[in-house]
Amino acid sequence: MIFGPSGQKRNKWITAILFLALSFPTGLTGGEIVRSRAAVRAFKIQTGFPHGRPGFVVDHVVPLACGGLDKPINMQWQTIKEGKEKDLWERKNCADWSSFTWR
């Protein structure tokens, strides 16, 4: 689930997030994914759940392993079940994102 506009505006919104996320350096250093606790805390506060949201996890729209930013603009609330499903997909398909380029 991605919070934000719906319909055609939603597609443009998602495209903009992907563009921003893939236009900046990744969250990878020396082969390890680096997560910012401050960024997650900022996201929680911005969305009105400073202590977390029961049944949900903070997810990166563009995964860190795929080059996504570890910034609130690239975060969303996701159910635990959706998070586990997305994690499986990411492990299998993130290599496909590494060759992504904007034209």
C-alpha cells in the first residue's frame, strides 16, 4: 500500500519517488545496507505514528538493496504480511533494478 494520490496522479507520484530514489547514492556501503534510525523516526513522526503502527512495518518503496534512498520520501507503512511478501520479491528481483536507467 502506498499512501498518496490516486489514479493517474498516483502513477506520476510513484514515478517521481522512483526517480528521486534512483537519482541519488544508494544506502550501500561496503556491501552492507545502512539504515538510518533518524530517517525512520522522522517518517513515523511525519505520518502521525511516532511509536509505530500496530500490525505494520516501515517499508522502503524502492528497496535499499535496489538503490533506494533511506529517507522518509521513500518510506511507507506496510502490513507485516505485505512486508514479508515484498521482502521475498526483493531478494529475488533486486538485481533487475541495478540495471535500471532513466531516459
